[in-house]
Amino acid sequence: MSGLIVRLLLCDGLDDGEVCDAELTATPDVTSLTQLRTIAFRDLGWSTRGGRDLCPRHNTRKAATS
Ligand SMILES: [Zn+2]
């Protein structure tokens, strides 16, 4: 058997009380969650501040400034 560690970033946002199901899967060349957060923030519009990860849809900080 072979094992595979998949790094995932999950949105902490809520939709009517339900946790958002948005997730971001790291490509194999991404070797840490920190690196994945950097890419998500820089390239994909995620917010990764304050211990919460928010998908572009829940990233109100970004929406407020654009
Ligand atoms: Zn979300």
C-alpha cells in the first residue's frame, strides 16, 4: 500500500448557519499548508488571516475593497 497526504484548505465561512463546503486541494508540488495558504491568498482570492480560512466568496475583506 502507499499513503498519500493530501493538503486541503477548507473555508470557515457560513451559509445560513451551514459551514461552507469550498475547499482547495494542494497540487503535489505544494509541500506545506503554509505554502498552500500563500498561493490561495496570493492567486486565488482566499483570506487566510486571523486563523480563519475563507474562500473568495466569503472573503469579505476583499469584497469590501474591490
Ligand atoms: Zn466559503
